[in-house]
Amino acid sequence: MEPNPRSILQAFGGSTDKVESLYRWAPVYRVGPGGAWVLKRTRSPIAAGRAIADWTRALKAAGIRSVAPIADLPENPMAIGDESWVLYPFVSGSPYEGRVDQLRAAGRLLGSIHALAANGVKGPVATDLKHHPTVPILDSEDLESGLEQLNKAVAKHAPDLAEETRSISQIEGRRFALQTAPALRDEMLPTAICTWDYKASNVVFSAEASANDLEAETSDLKTETGTEAESETETNHLKTEADTESETVATLIDPDNASSIPRLFDLAISVVLFNNFESEAAPRRVFSPDEWCVYRGAYLEAISLNDLEHEVWDHVLHAAWMDEGLYVLYADPEEWANPDVRPFFESLLRFDIAEFPLR
């Protein structure tokens, strides 16, 4: 049954004259006076949702741009039935288009998020969130099942790629079983509270604003935000904008998959999935080597990785592609027949780890 956003909003003590769905894969709604708020599910049970809320407040307190639950409400997030819901301010901004200034802002934001733990800033109690002290590794059964589902999806909806997909599945499945999984299974890497979902559709970009701007956006239910910034239409994905580069900032607008995981795994997932078909203006392919250099450079400006992280990077990136990347390719098989999605799927299928060195 579809959730009723008006009823859920009433539980928070608010009302709305309009409901706008923001995301076709999950219940995310723009609501409130003038569309001032975003209503969405957060992690359950509610203790986990509250831990994520505490984490976003810690990000903001450290000067890291993120949404946080609207303040001055009796309860936010809130348990409603078996689900947990949260009310955020709507943050205006431009979507990701692959510009150099946006790549730098995105990399810098992720590095800052990962550096929060390294800098001694305490996050929520890890027991209230999913905690993985090592990189999550597919077991042999899940690996075999995932590759089988991928091959079936491609054979049915993109038969011209069926033979290539079978070859990639065999090569990469064997590499994962013989090299990646043994190298990472017991390897303890630095962990942090991470988004576990850092991609273009979960970030917006804007000109740098004063430190008080996001505080103003978290005022009570009677406050309205300004109008949404118009998105630009430039399609040159590595366009140089010297006059705006240093001013562009990224804001995390969907923190609700946050978990305690190795920060390197979170970085690797972002390499695999940052460009994605869920963001209308994003390039329909994975990062190019040039884009990765920009993104990586900005990330490493904000955080220093240790020698072990550099040593195991290729394995971690492969694990992220085998787990998170291939899941995208078979989770909704019909999308292979969607001409807007297929270019990204083909690029993701042919993902080449060698194009993304960490040094």
C-alpha cells in the first residue's frame, strides 16, 4: 500500500496544500507551505533513524553541508506504524551535470564526511546503526545468484550483450572468488559513519553561502524556504569555470542509508555509482579517468588514507562493483530496455578498475 504523505505529515503537526513526488523508486515527497519541506522514510527501527539524525547534526556542527531533521518539533524523526519517517528542509540547488566545479565539490564533501571520525568528532552510537568493521563480502551463494540474475536480465532485455555479459561474469566472478574475497574477508580498515549511498541524485550544488543559510532552513514548520534554483543546461561535462569553481559547494540531501562501514568501501561505491540514471542531468556512464582524477584529488584534500587502504584499494573497488554495481544491473531487469538507462548500464557492465587508481 502506498503511504499517505498528508496523513504522515499531520502526525508531525504539519499540513500541506500540495504533494510532489521527488523520487520514483521510493516515497520521497516535497510538502509544506511553498514546498518548504521534504518528507521521507528513514532507517528503522526508530533508534537507527534517531542515530542518523544525530549524525547529520554532527556533520552540520562540524561545518559539513548536510540536511538535518527540522528542529523545534516534538519528535523528528518519528515512528509511524512499522516505519520511521523524517521531515527535512527542502534544499534548493542545481543537479549534478558532471562539471569540474561540481566534481570537486562532491569529492570534497565526501572526504569531509569521512574525516569526521578521523578528526575526533564523535558520531552516534554505532550499535544503533548497521556496523561492518570489514568490507561486506558476498558469499559464494549470493555471488552465483547475482551473476545468474544478471545474465538472465541481459539475455531477455539486451540479447545483443548476452555473450559479452557471460564472459564478464565468468572472468570477474572468478577474480572475486580467488583474489578479492580472500584479500578482504578479515581485513580491518578504518571505519566511519558513511552514507553508503553517495551518488549524484543524493547531492545538490549551489554557490557557496553563509554558514547561517542551512541553519535558517531548519527552522520550525511555519518557515518557508525560497524558490528552487534553476538548473543549468551546459552539457560539457569537464567544462572549466574558473570564476565559479571555488564557490561551488555540495550538500548531502539524503543521509538515510547511513551505516558504520569502512570509509574506503563508501568511496569505492561512489566511484561505481555516482553517475547514475536516477539523476536526470548526470552523464549516462561511470566516471571517466579525467573526472576520477578531479574527484579523487578533491576527496584527498579533505582526508588522508593510510598505507593499508592504498594497498587494498583495487580489491575494495572490485568488491563494490561486484556487490553494489552488479545489483543495479539486475535489480530492475526491464530498465535494460529503457534507452535512457541502457548507456549507463553498458558503461557499468564494462567497468574497468584499472582506470581508477588511488594514487
